[in-house]
Amino acid sequence: MAGLRFDLRDTPEGAPALRAELRAFLAEAGKDWSPRVRAYSWMGFDRDFSREVGKRGWIGMTWPKAYGGQERTALERYVTLEEMLAVGAPVGAHWIGDRQSGPLILRLGTEEQRREFLPRIARGALAFAIGLSEPDSGSDLASLRTRAEKVPGGWRINGRKVWTTNAHLCDFMIALLRTSPITDPRQKHQGLSQFLVDCRLSGITIRPILDLVGEEGFNEITFDDVFVPDSMLVGQEGAGWEQATAELAFERSGPERYLSSLPLLTAALDDLRAEPAAPEAVGRLLARAGTLRQMSLAVAGMLQEGKTPAREAALVKDAGNDYEQALPERLREFFDPGRTPPEVQEMQGYMTMVARSYSLRGGTREILRGIIARQLGLR
Amino acid sequence: MSDTNEDLRGILLEQVERLLTDRSSPNLLRATERGEWPAALWAEVEALGLPLALVPEAMGGVGLGWADAVAVWQVLGRHAAPLPLAESMAAAALLAAAGITPPAGLIALALPGEATAWGRQAGHVAAVQGGEVTLHAAADLTWQPGRSLIGREPADQAMLGEPLARGRVPAGWGADAGLLAGALLQAAKIAGALEAALDMTVDYAKTRKQFGRPIGGFQAVQQQLAVCAAEVAACGVAAAQAGRAADRRGLAGAEFRDRLGQGGGGRGSRDRCRHHPPGACRHRLHR
């Protein structure tokens, strides 16, 4: 069979108790979150909130206790993510560290790096940005040009990164940089390496990029002779491409790839009761969410078993993005400006604008479908 | 129940897969559409104990659950198996749940308002109306010509008389147990058929050449097939999830109706577009 298999999984035995704990915490922490805050969901950045989450052991949950983790399972972590996303908690200050930077350091970092970074991420005290895309290298990531040159004791970085969401608020990024020049364009995947870069180092300029919504969360980082010591190289010099590909499996695998707009559905439920045709539409949306959830859980289960389900993750992200993009528009049909509460309308308006980005961030729809086509043996 | 039956399920699936690979052919499908009963194939599925697979062991069955059934039905769909095995399995399960020991042989499933596939070939007919299940001897019934909703096999309308036995399914099976079972088996078969359609379409895209190269080499085609693969996977997951929910919470707890309706309908037509002789698609399900 040409397609991909997604075996059904169950959430772990302790899930109901964990859920109850999370819900109690989120009800209290979120009592003053405006619909706008909830609409930001995992793009929302709130260090105080992240520290509270860290205090309860819900960041880096699966990591060894020696590095500040809780040694819980990937599926327990999944339950935690679901609860956070369902209410649109502003998890952005710890999301990237928990999801991909921490796991990367745990897998490939030196002992020194693990001890230095992981406990701080787990406490919610260290925010990470993603350092992959560049102005001329997005989907064709391997063509990136920002370079790190070897100098005594370390590396000197020059170039630019974009789509570094919230980098102006973050502490560190893991940057994918060219450490050997491209000699043959067919071998552009070689000669890349990953580095831990302190976002406040001298030579770094972070310039905001105003987006369509009128926000500046997205920005551009310029590196001008930035020095990082040897100890900041992550994994192997020259193996950056393979490392980053594995990192993307983490980046694409989570429930945030179909749940970004779910808080709108929750917020709108009461209002939707007034529309006779709404229950069927809501039923369909929930049924689809149920299927996507099973697929997403299947990917989490594979991660738990130590696999790298990059293709499965791409498929779930693609299907999930379609879903989370369609949801605000589907619900809009039932809203009535004279009846629907203004905060629900505001949330809907905001999501309609940002929903475009759901199928860009973390890999575009076209790139993901290319990955699936490769699985089908067409490429 | 089904969760502990993994090994048994695996063996059964392998047997069904092998049997249908060997026996289910375009010629057989055409013959059944002309109204010829596939007696030899039916004898083989009966020899495997499949018709009573969902019936508890105490009533002479194998004791498999709905999730296991979904897996079997998906294989039937993948091979476009030209026999009413899924319906007979569901009929036996419904009878057993209503406290009626299911008879051996083909049990046709009669649902309200629908023609009964292969009813005239059956030994017995199980009619389900709401939560009530009745068992009839097929020979005692009179039949009016009917037409199958989807397939092309013979399907007629039974005029039900006094039943041999009468019972009710447990409340957890819902007020529409027959329709739910029917929806579940159709959902599983659709999911299986979509897998086959995807495989065939991908093969075709790799071999059919236009503009000097396989059409699968064009990004526009690749992207459509990628979407198709995602929907096919989603349909399989939705059907499997529905089977599991039916085992855990009763048939009424199954969650499949919506998803399969969307994925099945839309994607089926998209796949068909890719094969240019549209009428050939159904028969090509037999490789």
C-alpha cells in the first residue's frame, strides 16, 4: 500500500487526573485572558505564565530528571499540549524550547549544553526562537547563506534570518548556518551546522517586520560579525541538515497543527445555539477534529517509540492546517453582528487574518505535499 | 473485547487478504452483477468462520469486536469483494445482541427502506427496525424487485411476515442499531476501497506518460495525490476509531458518520477523475 499508516493510540492511564490538574490550573491562570489573548494561542508570549507552567513540571515533561524533566511519556505531554491549546493559553515563551530546541539539545547536545540549557527551559525561564528561514531561503532551506566561519576559539557569524517569530522577546535561538561554502549546488545540504546563539550578543540586530494584522511578532535578525564560542556548536559540524530535518519532525508533529483556531469554536458555542443550521456544521467540525486528533496522537505515539515520523507529521500538518484554516470561515456564516458577542467577532476577525499563516509556518502546504508525494514514490 | 484480540485479528486479516487476492477477480464481479451468486467464494468465507465472527463464542461464534470487523471490512472494500459478507456478519452480531442464536449460512440484513442485497440467496433474513431485531426464514418471504443503493448486486425488498424469533438489542446500541451497523460497515468498505483507489492511481501516475514523462512527475499531479493520500489515511483512521468506539461505548457511541461522508464522497470522485475510462475504475479495483 502506497499510503501511510496511523495506528490508533490511547491517551495514557493517568490522563484524566493530569487533565483535571491542568484544567484547574488553566481556569485560574486564564480567568482574565481576553478572547484576543486566546486567539493568539501558541503565538502568545507570556513569561510569567510560562514560569508558572514550568513550576508545575509541564515543560520538558519527558526529559530526564537530571536535566529538569519529569520523565513522563510523550503521550502525557500530548495531553498537556491539548489542554493548553484548547483554551488558547499563551504558551509561546516556552513552546519552541519544549517542542524542538530542548529535544534537539537532549539528543545531540554536549553534556555541558544539556546541563546549562535544559533545566532553564524546563523552568520556563529560557525562551527559544527558531533560526531556520532566511530572506532568500524559505521552502528551499538548504540554499541558506548565513555563514559561520571558524575563528580561534569559536565561530564568526554573518548574514540574516527571518520568520524568527518573537525573537525580539527570546533569549536564544538554534541557528542553522553554513560552515562550508557550497561548491556544487547539488550538494547544498552539506556543510550546514547548528549553533546555540544568544539573541542579545553584540553584532545582532533584530528589526521588527510589520505584518498584515498590524503586529510585529515576526522579525528579521541581522548577524554582523557575531562571535559564538566552540561550545555553542550543537551536534556535529556539517550534519546540520540531517539534524534540522529531525527537528522539523518535532516541529510539525504536535496538536497545534490543527488546533490553532479551536478556541474560536469554544468561545462561539453559546452564540451558535441560536442558529438552527449551526449544530450540524459544529458536529462536522468536531468529527473532523476527532479524526485529526487520532492521527496526531498516532504521530505522538511514534515519537514515544523513538521513531522519526517526518512523513506522517507532514501529512497530519497538511490536513490539520486545512482544518484550522477553514474553521473561522465556516463559523462566520453563522455569526450575526447584531447578536454575536463583540469579543467573539473580534476573535473571528483576528483569526481570519492570521489563518493564512497556518499553512506557511512550519513548512508550506506545497512543501508538505511534496514530502507526501515522495512517500507515494512519485518523487 | 477487541483490544485483546490483536493476534486473532492479524491471522484473520491475513486469511481474508489471501483469499480475496486469489479469488476475487473482475470476472467474478461482473458475474455477480449479472445476478450469479458467488457460491464458491461464499463457501470459502464460511469455512473460515467469518459470517459468525462477531458472535460470542457461547453462541457458536468467534467473539470478535466491531474494531476487528472494521479491519476485515476494510480488506473487503480494498478488494471490492463481490459478496455480502460484511452485511451477514453485522446481521449475525445484531441477532446475537438481541438474544437470538444466529443460524449458519448467509443471513441477509434488511434495513428499513432499503432493498436487501442478495436476499433471495440467503438462508435467513435479519430485519432491524429501531432496537428490534427479527429473524426470518428467507424461503417464507415474498420479494419485490428492488435496487441496491450503491452496488450493482441483486437487491430486493422483502415483505416480512411472522418472524422465527424476535428480540431487542441492548440500549447502548442505540435506537438505530441497524442503520449504525450498516453505516459502520459501509464506512469501513469505503475506507478500504479508497486505499485501493489511491494505490491504483499512484501506479497509474507512475506509468501513464504524457509530454514525454510519467504524469506523476508533474508537481500538479503530485500535489493532488498527496491531498488524496491524506484523506485516504483520514478515512481509515475515522473508520477504525468508530469501530473502537462501538466496542467501548456501544454501537451508538461510534463516531464515524460525518467524516466518512465527507472524505468518501469527495475523494472518490477525485480519484475517478484520474483514471480516464471512468467506468473501468470499479473493475480495476481487482488487480
